[in-house]
Amino acid sequence: VKGLGGYHRACDALNAAAVDRLRQRKHREAKPFAIMLPDLATARLLCHVGPAEAALLESRRRPIVLLRRRADIALPLAPDLAPVYATLGVMLPYTPLHHLLLRAFGAAAPGRLAVLVMTSGNLSDEPIAFRDDDAHARLATIADGALAHNRAIHMRCDDSVMHVVGGSAQLLRRARGYAPEPIALANASTAQVLAVGGHLKNTFCLLKGRQAFVSHHIGDLENLETLTSFREGIAHYQRLFDIAPTVIAHDLHPEYLSTRFAQEIGDRRWGMGDSDGTALDIAPQLPTPNPQLLIPVQHHHAHIASVLAEHGLDGPVIGVAADGTGYGTDGAIWGCEIMRADLRGFERLAHLAYVPLPGGDQAVRQPWRVAAAYLQGAFGDSWLDLDIPFVREARLHGPSLGTRWRPLAQMIERGINSPPTSSLGRLFDAVAALLGLCDEVVYEGQAAIELEMLAAPDARPYPFAIAEGAPALLDVAPAIRAIVGEIERGAALPQIAGRFHCTVAALLAEACERARAATGLRVIALSGGVFQNRMLLENMLALLEQRDFTVYLNRQVPPNDGGLSLGQAAVAAALVESERVTG
């Protein structure tokens, strides 16, 4: 079905066989599908809809809004629509064709809910199809029919995704309806800046004067098709807003395609390309790169800077950046960072104590590895004798856990492909694996999401420790031991998951309290993909407000890596301006 920013794949959301067939054809094993409903009344039949959520659904921007499913009625939806999730991604029609389609679909079966799956028209990990010829070529073998119109789409743009947290809307994916609307900045930039974002959930940002033009959602830069979409998007925005950047900001990670792209642009070896292959220089006057023009920005500093930029803050603030992966200045994989930060720099005040990531990226795909690393840290070698299902069941199926663990332990001991990480996202993965939810994942964040969906609210944190130092170390080994004890005693898994969420919130709040004592700061900026977790974020906000902190969140850009480019651009502009003023 052709929309405003591209094609959707659509099917009857009440038809289990159709939903299963769509999953098979799209190669999408577990990620939830969004649904389109004819009106707000239908949404209220399926989900809890508050005033803020209703306003979003009916707004001119028409995003997908994550709504809590109603548990008081049996929903007629296909079971594989959003497996495990306690929420549904819901949107209302936003083109005349959508209205006509839903009206006809409802008329075909009177008395039956008119609910359509509406998911991006692509195969998994590819950009959404938006040109008619490309859509027909790519989707013809995986769709049974097509419904189109005669208005050309000039630039692909996915649906935006939002939820309501802390009483206000927060973007999780910024695209149709929001991009390319500029974000107003407090200070004018004397330089025109291109920030190329991160690797996952990529966006780019072009900055000119007091306006930051953050792109639509590009996606994960893991294939040629997405990289081509990224390059075309930059060229399109340059033409649209008459920007010829002389400063390029990028992530520290040397292997990100966005980093390599920025470096090769700076070297004038990689031109921009239109869809017809015509070379386009991104900055015709860009000289050989030097530290003033090609500016690396640490991943978590960029997260915090994105909050400062959209709220017009100069800092310094206490920044709490929590996510899955970010390249640190020490070469480790950071992901739970407490920092004193402004737009020009940061000081690392505290972080989650490092654990090894056995197998590197393989440990991200197999959370049991991270769980084993945490158990090793908490119990030593005796963890293989623990009487918990995570260990016990592994003995019954295939190679024993000990057999699988020994080569990984040797890798850790010898420092082979086992980088240290302070990632909070990996800690969530580890606990999900310990509870038997997810030994392996098929999409980013799956284990952590399943843990959140399982959790029942519980205000009793497990024990933790904070070791003083520069930076201080946040130690969760006491919590891991307590969780194992609860599993051994047969405690309910939702209770354990809820107490874990409470523990993380309490740990971060205590770290912020210590940061305030050290710096005198009482303003906090929260950012990073972990803060998409509504239970964790709402726990954090309550604790920080009790302690009389002023807290800022991402609202105009996502807290995940989709907001990185804004932070990178703001940091680069501030550094250039600082150099101009002082030099």
C-alpha cells in the first residue's frame, strides 16, 4: 500500500495465518508489527488511551503510538502480531487512500473490527521502498497485490514512533511528520556542520545558524542499500536547505560505516551520489581534514549533548547515558556512564563496573554469554554448580554449559576478543538470560524488552555497591547474587524482573547523588537507548524528583542512537565556536 513516505506491507491483523505468512515473507521473526485503525474509538477497544496519547494519534503528524494493551478483554488480534509485548504500536489513517481502504475493509465484513497490519514495505534490514518501480521489483514476489496512487514520493520516510512517558510525548523514531522540521538551537553556529550519526538507528544532522535539520530515520548502516539511502538523504537535505558543511562530526568508533564515510569525505575520496550515480561533493570547498574540520565525538557525550541542544542548555549538567554499545575513550565498550558534561567536553564521574564481553558481537546476539560473565564475576568458578535453571537446563540439552563456557573463559583470560564493557543494555540482557527469557536474540534490544514486559512493579531494590574512585565503579555483583538466591527460592519471575528494574533506578539515582556532592550540580540529562524502557525511566524520574533534581529528557529526538547526530552537531559547533572565540 503506497503511503506518504513509502510503501507498507499490509494484511488483516485478525487473521493469524496472514500475519504468520507476512512474517515469513518479510523475514521478520519476532519484532512486533504496527497496526492501523480507522478511528480513536477502535483504538480504545483494544488499548488504554490517555489524553496525551489520543492527542498524538489524532495530530496532523499521525505517528505510531505505543499503547498498553487492554488486559480486561480477550483481544481478537493474531497472537504473533506483537509476541511478548504488553503494548501495541497503533496509528490512524493519514492519507485519503488509507481512509478508503479501511472503510472498504470494514464494509466487507460488517461487525468485525477493521484492523490492518501496516509495516514498512521492505525485507528486514533494507530501506523502505518508495519509488514505484523499485517497490514493484522488490515487493512483487512477497506481496499478493498492490494498491497505489499517482503522486510521486521524492524521498523515503518511515512512520514516526512515539510513546508517552512522564506525562509527555517522547519520540522513539523521528521520521514522517517530524522530519525535516528544524530543531531551534539556543546559540547560532558560525560553521555549517554535518553530523553523520551512529551505526544503528542512524540519522544525520545538518546544522546552519540556529537551526538543526535532523534527518528522517535511516536505519542500521549494515548493507549497501541503507548506505545508499544515507548518502542520498544527505545530498537531498543539502540541496533542500542550501547547506555546504565545512565541519564534519562523527562517532569515535573507527569501524562504523558512518565514521568511515566521514573520514573518506574529509579525504575527498568518497563523493556523494544521486540515485543516478552522479557524483556530488558534500562540501565543494572542504580541504584536507584536520582536527578543526573533522571532529570525533564520544558516543555518550553525544547522547547527553542531544538533550542539551534540544532544551537550549549550555551546561554543565550531570549526564546519565545508558545504552548497549558506545566506543569509549579508553577503547572499552561503554554503556552506563555518569558524567559532568557540557557541549564542549565531559568528565567521566562513574560507570558500571567492567565485565568481559566474551566473543564481542557474538555476546550481543547470545545473552547467555553475558549472563555467564556476570555469574563468573559474582561467584567465581563455583557458578557452574549453582542449582538454577540457567545452569541446570544447560546440562540436559546438548553440550553442557561448562563445555561451552571453558573456551570463552580461556578467551577472557588471554584477552582474546573479550572487550571490557560497562553497558547497561548488556546487564539487562544478562538478567533476561538468567531468568530463562532469552538465550539468543534476533533483533537489537529483544532480551531487555522481554524483561521489561515480564516485570511487575516492585519498589524493593536488590543490594548494590559503589566503589569510590575517579571514576567511581557501580558494582551490581551483590544484586546478581541476590537474584540467584531468589531464583533458588522459587520467587516469581515477574517479581524478580520488577525488583531488578527498581535496583537499576536506585543505583543510578545514588550515583547522581554522589555526582551532585562532587560537582555541586543539580540538573540531570538522561539519554541513551536503555531509557526507552518506560518502567526504568519512570522509576528514575520519581527517585530523582524526590531528591530535588531537575531532570531533562530527549523529547524532540529519540533517546536511542537516532538522536546521536543532533548531539554530535551541537558538540562540533560548540568546539568550533570556542576555538574561534579563544583563538
